[in-house]
Amino acid sequence: MNDKQQTHGIKAIDKIGYALGDMGGLLTFSLVNSFLTMFYTDVLGIANASITVLMLVARIWDAINDPMWGAFIDSRRPTKHGRFRPYILGASIPLAASAFLMFLKIPGLTESQYLIYAYITYIIYGMMYTGVNIPFGSLASVITDDEIERSSLSMWRSVGAGMGGLPAQILLPLFVYSTVAGIGGSVKVLDGNKLSIAVGCLSLLTVVTFFAHFKLTKERVTVSENQSKSNYNLFRSIRMLLKNKPFLALCGISMLLICFQMYTQTVYNYLFKNFYEKPGLYSIVTICTYLPMAMFLPVMSKLVRKFGKKEICSAGIAFAAVINIIMYLFGYTALASNPYLFLIMTFLSGAGQTFLVMEIWAMVMDVIDYHELLSGRREESTAYSFYSFARKLGQTAAGAGVPAILGLIGYNGKLAAQPTEVVEKLYEISTLVPAIILTVLFILLFFGYKFSKKELEKLHAELQSSRNNEIG
């Protein structure tokens, strides 16, 4: 049997195993999105400005760390377990341990000591997450080379991400707050001890999930003999990536998407705690975001075949942008005062985002294919490391931007209850900034990313011809 006959034909078990990989990562990463900033401000008492600097310093290190991980993996010969799966498994235990330490409050430290502790644990966690995420992000391209199967894997990855985010975004808001006396009555505050216990449980579940992922996945697509015998050159790879305009556009698209996701997840937590005074309702935000995914999952492959990935994603993001603009413009009506009406609008926004969220990973595989066509080499890890760094820039924009914006509106995490003017401004920053991000995202996706349905068919035909010539 030749190599081509083994490069596709995935089963349900492949999809489940692949989904578990992103589920394992998101079990802890969703904690960062939802609770880390609040843990720093409300539990450790770190100043907003100090958190902003921390996020920026961590990204400076990522600019060095991420390409190093990608280059290291691409320069190694495949093991008997494959090119990527062993690295995912190996980094899973330190990832889980660092996540637990990141949310652990050591009693009796000063604010400066807590800040140093935050630097150490946050940066180590980021390195371990990179150690898992880069090989995992590269894995789909070697599970199958079939476009529709890759689209299916992308959707299942999104399902896995949704499952991984459920504990932090739905369950924890119901359990990690305690009631204390405040100005004008009792208020809910984040309980650091409860949060640490919950993170410990999720860290253990992370390791179990990654072990299951390792057992259930299989690498089918291998590099050519010519590539496996040649020397890897990082600078050559970088030059080719810079020529890959669809890759650069997709980096920007993904950067904006994760910025939007992290910003809303973090700010909505403050919004429901302080503005609506119903922190438990924050758990419904995730349901409103991911329920559309479950609704569209059965028909997504049909929509991709008929219209194309770029086409349906652009239409969805345009719709989501309009919804968020409405949320801001009508903020002084019943929409702002009624949390349930706000959740309905969040559901509509989530419906628009669903297409890009589910197809973004298939689009990554498309631009990696284009890199192979340009360079004649499969260098998934290097490409994904730069893509991953672009996503981290989006995380930084949200992670550093949220405390910076909170500082601008006067939010003080040391207060059990915020002043009225601060609470009112929370709604404004929770709707205007997301509307701007989605509008820019649509412009970049529609005008900057060239792989329409027709262009993608042309790419795959040229790539297959190139591969056939190499075999011949």
C-alpha cells in the first residue's frame, strides 16, 4: 500500500481523540480567559497597571520561545509515535502543574511579592502551553490530507475547545464566589481558596484528557524522504512564511478573533458581577456562545461544500459585528438594564462567530498547504509557532487591555463594591470594544484573505500535482 492510500479515511475515534487535545488545553486556558485578571486584581491585590506590564513582558518572551519550540520540533526526526504526539503528551503534566500554581495564593506575601510570583507562574504556564499547543496545532495536517476531513477535524476541535471551556465558564462561576458585607448590603466576591481547589481538580483532569488524546489519535501523513534527509533551516522557513500572504492575513484574523473572545470572557465576568450583580449568570454567556455551534455542527460540512469557508465565515462575522454595534448603541435602553435581553444578543453574536470559530483551524491547514506549495517542504510546527505567537498577541491585547481599560474607568479590585459611575462605564467597555474588534476582523477576512472556494480548489489541485511530480 502506498503512502497516498493511508493519508485519509479518518473515523469517529480520530475526531473524538483530536477533540480531546483541545479540550485538555482549554480546561486550564479558559481559566486564564475568565478568571486570571480578576484573581490578580481581587484576590492578590495587584494593580491594574502592573498586570498590563506583566502581559506585555510575557509576550516579549513568547516572541523568542514560540519560534524555538516550532523550530525544535520541525528539526527532529519522527519517533515511533509520530512527529507531534509525543511532545503533546510530554508537556501535559508540567502544563497542569503550572496552571495550579498560577491560581494558588500563598498567604502573607506583599503586593510586590505577589507580582513576582505572578510573573514566574504565568510565564512558565505560557511556555508549557506553547509546548502542548504547537505540536497539537500541527497535528491535524498529518492526521489527514483530505479537505473535507480537515474541515471536520476543525469543527471537532472547536467542540473540544467548547467542552474544555465549560468548567471555567459555566460551573466555576456558580461555586467560586463568597458573600461578604459591603457598602449598602452584602456583595459577591471571588474566593481565592475555592478557586484554587477548583483549578487543582481541572489540572488533574487535564492530564487524563491528554493521555486519552494520545491513545486515540494517529498520524498518517509523513514528510517526503527528500525533506527528512535535508537540513532544517529556520531562516529559510521564515522567509517563505513572510511570502505567504494568506498565512499573514490569517494570523491577523486569528489574533483579532482570540482578542475578541478573551476580552469578552474577561469583561463580561466583571459586567455580570458588578453591573447586573448576578455573577452566576456569567455561566450562561458560554451557553449562548457555544449553543449555536451545536446547532450548526450537523450542517457545517454541507455549507462549506456549497459556499466555501471564507464565504460563510465572512458573512457570520459581519452579522456578529452588527449585533455588537446594536448592543452598544442601545445601551441606555432596556437592553442594558435587562441581563436576559443582553444574553439573547450574546447568543445572536455567538451564532455569527460560530462559522469562523469552527473553521479557523481548517483555514490554518490550508495556508500550511500553501507554504508547502511555495517552499516544497512541510514545516507545520514552524508555521504554527508563528501563528501561535500571533494569537498570543491577541491574547496580550485583551489580557493587557482589560486591566488598562479597567484602570481608565476607575475600577478598584480592592473594593467589595464599585462606585456607580464605574459600574455604568462597565457596560460601555463591554460592548463598544467588541463591536470595533469584529468590524476590523470582517474587513481583514473579506478583503485580506484570498482563499475563496474557487482559489482553494485551485491550490489543492496544484499541490497534488506538485506531490505527484515529487513521487515520480
